[in-house]
Amino acid sequence: MTTLQENTTINNPEPPHILVMEDDVSVAKGLDMVLTEEGYDVNWAGTGELALDAFKQKRYDLLVADLRLPGIDGMEVIKRVKEEKPETEVIVITGYGTAATAVEAMKLGASEFLPKPFTEDQIKGAVDGALKEHTAKPARAVIKEARTEEEKLIQKREVIQALNRTVEDRGFWTELMKNGSEALEGYQLSLEAKAAIVSGDLKWINEHVGGLTQKQLMFIYKRLEREAW
């Protein structure tokens, strides 16, 4: 792992470049070991300021971001990175996450939200999924420009199917409550739609999907009740 404090640059353009923004050295070293073994080029920034400096010096495909940091917090870093380099994928890792925090991060553009402690398989899966998303973006951007209305209809259908499934499949309901957006990987949903389902954002669903039946509303109500509790 190359720390930014050492100001060392890896010049191999082949592997995906990942920046780990984490102030806990033991967590950062663990991520470095796991991700380097997977063939990625990993750098580390212990503060938000160092992370922002890193993006000025080098192109990164993925930012793995803790939220609670000394100085500039992780959410502000994500916001700035997405404004300046929107193609960069983001995975949030935090020990202090809530549903509201997850929704905020995903609205800023994070592709995944992993609460600490997470397993080696979970971080590998999240990184693999985010980098596949990164690779697919250019082609998908053309499709979205040409088929915006069609994609809206597909997303509406997918949201309704996911909500119906929460009532019919108790295992899916449990997985959705436990793993959040990971449970929705098989659906053609935008990050915003996934965040709305996971958080029970009824306002977004009403605006983008329309009125729901009592059956479809059951998961939303249960989700909001759990958040209130």
C-alpha cells in the first residue's frame, strides 16, 4: 500500500486504481491486503484533505470512503469528488451509519454502503460490482440518452416488483432489511431508486412511480416504523 504521506506513485496503468480513505491504520492495511491480492492498485489517504489532494495527482477508478475523519468529513469528500470526477465509483464504509446516512451517500453517487465490521467477501463483492459499474457507464450513458422514457417505465415496473416481493417472500424482506441495496442487485434500478426503497422514501416513490396499493406499501410502513424505533 502506498501512503500519500510518502508521495509515491504507482505507474502501472493496467489494474484499476483504488483510493482507500480511512483514518484507522489497521482497517486501511487490511483493505490494502485484500484488494492488492485481488490485483488492484491501492493507495491510502488518512484524511479527507489527503484524499482530495490524491485526486489532483492521479486518476482513481474507485474511492473506498470512511465517513468519520479528522478535518474534512467523508461525505464532503464524496460530494467534491463526484462534482469534479463524476466517473469515479464510491463505496462507503462506516461504523456509524444509519439509513438516512446511506440514502445521503447514495444520492451523492455512492454505489454501495457497507457498515463496519464487514467481511472480506463483502468488500470484494462491493468492489467488483462498483468497478463493473464503472466499466459499463460509457455504453449505458448512450442507452439512457436514447431511451429515457422507456427506462423510466422499466424502473417503475422494477420498483413495484421489488415491493410486491417484500410481502410475498419473507427471506427477501429480511435480506433487504439486513443488506440494503445489495438485495436489489437483480433489479434494473438506479442508485436513487434503490436508496428510496431501502430507506422507505415514500415521497420519491410517489413522484417517480405513482400511488401504491396497500400491499405494496406494507414494506415502506414497516421500514419507517423500524427507523422511528
